[in-house]
Amino acid sequence: AQSVTQPDIHITVSEGASLELRCNYSYGATPYLFWYVQSPGQGLQLLLKYFSGDTLVQGIKGFEAEFKRSQSSFNLRKPSVHWSDAAEYFCAVAPSSNTGKLIFGQGTTLQVKP
Amino acid sequence: NAGVTQTPKFRVLKTGQSMTLLCAQDMNHEYMYWYRQDPGMGLRLIHYSVGEGTTAKGEVPDGYNVSRLKKQNFLLGLESAAPSQTSVYFCASSYSSAGDAADTQYFGPGTRLTVL
């Protein structure tokens, strides 16, 4: 069965430091992969997605992610974190090509220290 | 253009009561989804719809029913609420008329439901 794992439940970084959030997936074929962000009390917003081509994907708010097929990973990165990046981050995979259904990871909560 | 809206934002029910959550989108999207979000479990798909008049079960459909009578609306019903249904419910929609799994889902702000 398809699954998505985010190994880190909570991460704390200092403002200005670099960030990497991990995501591993289990899926037989080439997956469609997504990162969403959820600010407190809000719905989810798409940061970026990968479905083919260049394995380094650029997203909004200065985020990027790299697809590594050999490691079944799609880690999210940002070179310099801002206090406004504090939120919960979800990795997701689309296992089907005809329904658009998403399978989400458990989420990683990012705390930013001043 | 309001995007995806959900009504109500908060609700408290007693065990056994029924209610309907309304999701509306003004983006002419074909696909709509209902998720529930519980701590440490991410979002899990309850039901979804690939077009007006069609619905299908997701990962956790038990205890819920849905209807998609109009393209822009997707209703989620709880016929007899249970404490295990205490959760935050999110509706989402995507264009995907060609079934493109890479299409972006747009989420509503959520409904926080407590069942006592």
C-alpha cells in the first residue's frame, strides 16, 4: 500500500538558519509528490509539487524540494527561515492518475526561534 | 473569487445528533474532497467526488455520507455523531477534468467539530 512518512514530528530552528524537512514515500510507480503548509487555524496551501522532469523543484515562499528516486525521498528545504514560516508542513503523494486523491504524511510542526 | 468556503466554522454536537457540513467552491472545479485531520495522523480522505452527481469512498468513510447535487457544492453528513468523529474537517477541490493527479488541490479553512 502507498504510504508517506515524515520522520520528524517537531523541528525547531533559529530564524535565519537553514531548514530541511524529510519525507519518504512508498509507491511502486513514479509518484506525484506535493508539499503543503498549514498555518495555525488555516487550511492547507500548496508550496510545490513534482510530477516529472527536473528533480529539483522550486516553490513559493523561497522553498524548494528535491526528488530522489533511489532514496524514495522528497525533502523540503529553505536556505534561511523566517519567523513567518512557523507552521505545520505536510508531504503528500498522489497514487492514482484518475481521481486526484492524495495520501498525506503525518505532518511536521516547525517552530522558529527568534 | 472566494475559493473554497466551508460552513460552519465550529460546531459542538451531542452523541447521536446529526449535522451537515457544507463545502462550496467557485472555481468551476470538477473534483471535490472531504478530509479529516487528527493530531499525529495528517489528513485522511473520507469521501470524494469526480463530478456532479458522483461520489466515492475514501480511506475512512464509515459514519459519513456525502452528496454532490450541484457542481459547486459538496455536502458531508453525519447521521448519528460519535465522539470518535471529533476532528477538524477540510474540504478541497481541484480542476482535474482530465484526471491529472498532479493537479493542485485547493483547501477550505476547515470546520472544527466536537462531539460530546
